[in-house]
Amino acid sequence: MVSPGENAGLSGPEAQEAPRPVLGISIGDPAGIGPEITVKALSLPLIYERAIPLVYADRIVLEDALELTGKNFTLRAVEAPGDARGVFGTIDYMDAGFLKRGNYAYGQVRAASGEAAFRYVAAAIRDALAGGTAAVVTGPINKEAINLAGHHFPGHTEIFARYTNTRDYGMLLSAGNLPGTSPGGLRVIHVTTHVSLREACDLITKDRVLKTINLAGLALKLMGSPRRRIAVAGLNPHASEKGLFGDEEAREIGPAVEAARAEGLDVSGPVPPDTVFVRALGGDFDIVVAMYHDQGHIPLKLCGFRMDPLTGLYTQMSGVNTTIGLPVIRTSVDHGTAFDRAGKNLSNEGSMAEALNMAVIFVKNRGAVV
């Protein structure tokens, strides 16, 4: 087996001497765009210079994706992660041996597709926990499909938490430049995610906010950020305007910020949520702690996604979804299965390529996290 190595993020001559990390890639729902963007991303030679990709899928799904995209890859089944070679032009894969012809169709929600997607990610988690791979990179799943298959999870994040026995974790989104390079990038970590807005408000507690602030600090270490300035967004308009629009800032968020400062973290807040993301994009902060799903997702996707108004196609899909706090590294695309575009060779692989790159960066910096 090829071991991850601490210099896995290098490229060029030094990369020839440093061992490349094995990245387990679960392709997501086979009826969505996950297989397509996976083979498109693996068409980039730089991926193979930096890592050894290992795809978790069914062979027929990869065959269909290659036919759809017109990519000329050799498919090579392996029995264990250590058998992967990482030769450009060849896709090493772990065959789930589950789907048969006719079990799935592009753009259709089916229990069989959901079961396949679940098996891919479960196998990838298993091998990462065993040390066979250095990280897991996930393609998009369809929540309805996996629930039809009997796996009742609201998303990937919760699957990873359950199967790694992790209690404290956070969803990190990043788009644009890496922290510490120049203004223009955005990184957001969430206190709450896949719950109703009403429930999210109830979950904003000092303890939960403080844990997320600490996860934000961990995220910046894994990304290799030379600066670690954390902004904590308010929950209410204008961060409550000193109690005029709610008391969560004074009662829960503010005390969490003070506690984090006492721990030595560079934290600001609560910052009004209508300006905090602008300030982060301008270089005032290196990461933002968002209170709920859409508070963080909307600015992130405005930063990373671009759509052609004439064709309706995405010309840019910059964004990586990472689960922070797990015992394994997990990065992911920051978009869904796009069933309306599946099977049409219209999908942009940018987010998948960035997720693979982020996984390499995390592996490189993992040894620096104490």
C-alpha cells in the first residue's frame, strides 16, 4: 500500500519523491452527475501527480460515464486500496458488484440507486478508518433515494458522523482562493445544518457555538492558513441591534465568543450577518461561523458558482464541502445530483477537482494538527 506521506501536496520534481496519498472517491448516486464529474476530473493529469485516485462504484456505472463523456480510460478493478497504482489514463476502482443493467437510469430516483450510493460511501469510510486510504472524496447523493433504500440520513455529513462514531463535527464550505493567499476566497463553517429554521434557532447554544468555533480553528490548520481570524455571525438582523431583534446574541453567541477568546483564539463577533461575508471576502477574516444552513450556503454559492444566462449552464462551480472533526478526512463537491442534467454531458467537474485538491492539502497538513 502507498502511504499518505506528509508532502503529498507537492507537485513537480519533489512530488516524484514524495509518496502520493490514496484518495477514495465515492461517486454518489449513479443516476446523477457524480459519475460524469468523476471521470471528467480524473482527466486532469495533475490529480495523478498529486494523488492516487481510487473510485468506489459499480463497473457498469463507470462504463456508462465513460461512454457519456467520450473519455478514453482503462478500467482496472482492485481488491484492496493498496493495489491501486494511480497511473494516468487508468481508473482504479473498487467494484461494489451491486447494480445490474436496468437497475438505474439517469435522472430517476430509485431505491437501487440510493442503495448503490450508500454502499459506495460506506465502503470508502470503512477503508479510510482502516488506513487503506488517506481521505474520502464524495460525489453527490440523492437524499430521497437513500431513504427509499432504507438508510435514513439527511445527508453525507450525518452518514460520516454515524459510521465514524463522531459526536462533534461541522460542515465547512470553501470557495475561491485558499486562506492566506489573497482576498477573494470564502470559508464558512456551520453551527447547524440539515434542520428546519425553527429548530436551528433552538439549537443555537453557547456550547454548540463554542464547539463550532474550535472546529473553525481546526479547519484553518488543516488548510494550512498562516492566519486564523475567525468571525462569528449573528443569528438575528444586525446581530440583534443590542437586543432589539432578539436575545440569542447576548445570551448564547456572545458568551461563546468570549470563551473562545479565553482559550486563545482570534475571534470576532457576533458580527452582523449582512456584512460579515463581505468583510471576509475583503480579507478581514479567514473563516466565518454561520448559524444555520442557508446563512452560510447562499453567500458561498454566490461566491463560487456562475451560470450562463443564455444557456442556463454553469460555467463555474467552485466550492468544496468538508466535514471537520472526523477521525478521517472527508471532502466533497458542493452541489447536488442535478438529475435534470444527468446523462447529458453538461456537468462541470470544477467542484470535484477542487475537492480532490483539498483532500491532498488536508493530508499534507494533518501532521501539523495537535
